[in-house]
Amino acid sequence: MVRSARDCSEMERLTRALFSFYREDPQQARRLDPLLACRLSRGWWCLRIECRDLAHRAVVSGVIELLRPPLQALGLVREIRLLVAGQEPLVFPVTVPLSGNLLAYDAHIGE
């Protein structure tokens, strides 16, 4: 698959946005470093992250929680797919719905 210059610049902007979200917290930004070895692409409401191998995908899956806030703020995607050639993708929602139990009123709160 040949990628156009427009696609490459769009992914560079997205990658830059993800890293700049944590620019004031260098420790968190460094946790995103495994993404530098990935190929990112965006499709219909999906961010595809192509990892080198299963071990690399396991490391990248550890930073999904850091990807959610900037992706949710940008509103560009609804899910994140971690891909490795020949393997089933791991799919993570960008927005994690709250459990119905968390929304229930508890009369004992504040006693």
C-alpha cells in the first residue's frame, strides 16, 4: 500500500498532538516512546497502530490509557486497534463507558 504525502503529514500531526498533550509531564511523554517504532494510520473512526511483534504490542498496550485523553479531546477516533501481522487485532474503545452501578445513588454516602 502506497501512502500519500497528505496521509503521512496527517499521521505526523496526530503523533505530534499525542506527544504534545503530555509536553508538561515529560515522564508521561516518555511512556509514549514505544509508539515511535509503530506505524500509525487512521480510518473510519479508528486509529490503527501497527506494532513490530507481539512483545512490542504488549508494551504499546500498556500506554493505551495515555492515548485515550488526547484522542477523546480531538474527537477523531472511537477505537484504537493494535495490529501485528498474522495476529488478531486488540481493540480498545477511546471512551470507556461508566458502569451502571457507578451511576446509582447511594443513600449512605456522607453518613
